Amino acid sequence: MPVSIHQTHPVFVGEVAGIDCRNPLSPDEVAAIEAGMDEYAVLVLRDQNITDEEQIAFTRHFGELESYNTPGHIRRREDSRLRAGIADFSNLDKDGNIISDEDRVWFFKLGDRLWHSDSSFRPIPAKYSLLSGRVLPSWGANTEFADMRAAYDALPGAMQDRLSTLVGLHGRSTGPAGERLYGDDKGTTEKVYHEMRRPAVIKHPVSGRSILFVNPMHTHGFVGMAREVAWPLIEELTNHATQGRFVYYHHWRIGDVLMWDELATMHRGAGDYRPDERRVMLRTIVYAH
């Protein structure tokens, strides 16, 4: 069956048919997925009942896996129930029990509910993320995505001109949303206050489309701009980019695999599910080389 991709949102998102994530991909299949990512930024693959090893193998078709042993991930390696190369975005602890709201991991997972893109604070940012839905609660627990290409296109020309010369400063959870959630004095080693510099507007490496590369979780300022000026601008841009016309709300089904472009989108998880129900979501990431 040839690969086909059907657009499911007015400005982005494609649903893929003709791919089995459990099997090795041919060069043509890899090229079709990459072309779909270039165009749609978010791809949905249904009915993919994959194992951890199969998810890792599928992800490796698209680049080098990001390590989860590096500083900045909310679960320490000794607390993980998974092998290296795959991250646990479930609500379970290493013994498979539902995380208590007194657990440090539960507290840091609250950040998943805020708009962000992953790893913008790392020396090499993320390119693609893949998230598989293994166990779902009876309702809720869905995921939203914002198209930062369409958001840029819709900015007034004067704002586009202003952003063209700005360089953002990124650190883990140091943006206005991250600081308000975690504060400055939580005694955690997860927060990274270095100033990774990224242009506020980047170009897609294939399509050449302009992308608004600012997020309220990790972007904490702009070079040469006072914080009192930068934070309102970051929040203004976030409010613009997360209007309904730019946002896709994904209703998860068991076996879904979502693949998204970390440079071209923001995302957040909905925390609207019963705390006594299991939600098992596993993520892999490839670097943006």
C-alpha cells in the first residue's frame, strides 16, 4: 500500500496511511514521511500497536536519538522504568504505580500543560518528537499543537520587521510561564539558566517558510532587551500563536503515534483526566542536525 497523507486541519496536520511503524521503512517511505513533516508539521499515524524497541527503531529512521540521561529531563535515569532512548510521559512511577501529587515528578510534569517546544534550551535543539499512546484514561488527556509558521504569516508586517532582528534567550523553564509555575527557589537541578541564543524567527530548512521560534516556557528574553519589555512581548506572541485558527486538538486513541516538528510547532498536554486513571505515553526525539 503506497504512503498517503490526508490533511485534517485547515493550516497543518496530516493523517498518514500506508505506514506500519513496527517494520523497517524503505527509503521511499522515509522520504514520504519527511515530506509530510515538511508540509504539515504534525503527522498522525493510527493503529500502531508498537513496542518500545519498535518505537526507537522507527524514530531512528529520521535522525539521532536525543539522550534522556542529560540534565534537563524531569525523570532521573534511576527513577525511570524504561530503557535509554525513550522517555516516560505517563503518570506512573518506576514501579508502575500512579504518581502521587506529592512526588517531585508530578510537580514537574505540570509544565507539560503549558505551551512550549522541547529542547530549545539545549545546544542542539530537537527536530522531531514522536509520542505513542499506549494506555489512555476514560476521558480527556489530549494534546494541542500550534502551527508557528501560520502564526508568523499572520503577524502584522511591523511585528515581523521587529522580530527579524531579535535573538531569543532560552533556558529550561526560565520563560515567563516556566518561572510562574516553578519559581526561582524550588531547589531543583532541572532548571538550566544558561542563555542559549536562537533567532526569534527561523527558516524551515526545506520549505524556507518563516517560523516564529519563541515559547513562553523556555524563552526568557531577547538579547539587549530588558526583561520588563521582553516578557510582555513573549506573552503577546504566545497569545497570538495559540488562537484557535492555528491550533489542532488531538483526541487520542489507543495505538496512535504522533510525530511533530519541534522547530515549527508548540504543544501542550491537557491535564483534564481523572488522577486515579492510568495514562501511558512514551516519547522519542531526534536531534536537529
